[in-house]
Amino acid sequence: MRLLAFRKRLSIYFPERKDVYKKPDAKSGMMVIKKAPLPADIKELGVDGVNKIWRDAKLKGAGLKRAKTLVEVAERSIGNTEAPESARIEIRMLLVDYEVYSKRMDDLLEEIEKKLSEIPYIDKLLEINGVGIKTVSCFIAEVGDIRRFDSPKQLQKLAGYAIVSDNSGKHNGESRISHRGRKRLRYALYEAAISVIGKNPEFKSIHEYYQTRAKNPLKKMQSVIAIACKLIRVFYTILTKGIDYDGQKMLRDIVRAEMTLAA
């Protein structure tokens, strides 16, 4: 919420900033805001002034090229220029509030990570490219002791990803997910699916396969949900058997399944 409020205020006074920073909380951008909250302040600093902020902080990955781009964008900004002093105070207060919140979140995540390290095989989940501490912590918080489940299908049902028939109206005979389950777990798995599709080559390949296979191709959203269900099975197998994640084996299993269906 704090990042959202911060982003909204910046969009009023400096809407073009998003052309330079895709992430509103990018470190180099935050450093500039502390010194120069408004486009007019950035113009006054100039390229050398902006670059000096980063040099003094010994920040890597930001230099003259980025400084020049930022200044050029500030020069053509159409952001609100009314009551600049009030705007500077407001932006700086939001920035302080956000930094305090971020520090608390970092401390909380560190504590969560310590607690998770006590659970067997959690480290193996975190080795999966695209799976982070937030996903794993939410999964464990919602699922609890994995040993109380006899199969991944029970976890799928808990998350509201169980497949049920839709026999009403124009969708007669189609299948859909039940949505009867733990909403936070379902959302965490959905976000994790988006993440692994973007960052993990094996899951990306499976996502493409689901949408292009000859028999029963899935729509994009259906494929994302199928990936979320695949993650459930991967998590369950790792946590109950202690095996390492093997993306290539997962791909081979998909190929074998396709060949069996074709036969």
C-alpha cells in the first residue's frame, strides 16, 4: 500500500519517471528523489549533479548515461508544478514512510527465513528458479505440516484448484477450477506460476506446450493455472521425499505423457 501511495504521488508530479524506471523503488531513483523530489529539482542538479549522487554512494549500474536520460525526461515533464514546496515535503514524507515499512518487511522476511530453515527440504524449494521466500512462506503458512496430506490432489483442493464440471448455462460440460479453498494460497501459487513462467526455462517450455499441444490446447490463463497445479505437485514431491528439483526430468515426463496420449 505504501509503495502504491508513493507511486501515485510521483505520477502526479513526475509522470514520465516510469519511462526511466520500470520499478518505482529502484535504488538509484530513490537516491535522486531524496535530493531532488521534483523534475525542476532534477533539472537544476543537471547530469553531473545526478551522477554525483550515485558516485558518492558508490552505486554500481548507474552512471552518466542513466543520469542524462533522467534529466532529459525531467526537462520535458508535464507533471503538476503547483505548490512545489508542499509537493517536496509530501514526497519526502512518503519516501521516509516507505523506507521504514521496507525495513520492517526486510526484518520480517529475515525472521521468516530463519523459521523456514528449520523445516526439512525448504532449501530445495528455494533452489527452483522463480520461487522465492514469499511464495514458500505463504505456502507453508497455509498448508502447515505437509505430511498430513496423502497426495498433491488434496493440496490442489485446499488451494481451490480442484477441477470441477460446469454444467450450467452456455458452459455446459466445460471444466473449471472450484475456487473453494484458501484464497491466499491460491493467489500465492498463481503469482508463483507467473514468476516461474518468466524466469524458469523448464516451466516456460511447459507453459508453451500447454497452449500449443495438438490435443486439448489451453488458453493462456488456463495454462497459468495448470502451471500453478504443477508447482503444487513439485512442492509436494520435494517436501515429502527430499529430492532435488529436476527440471529436465519434469520436461521428459511431459513428453512421455504426450507420447502415451498419441498412442
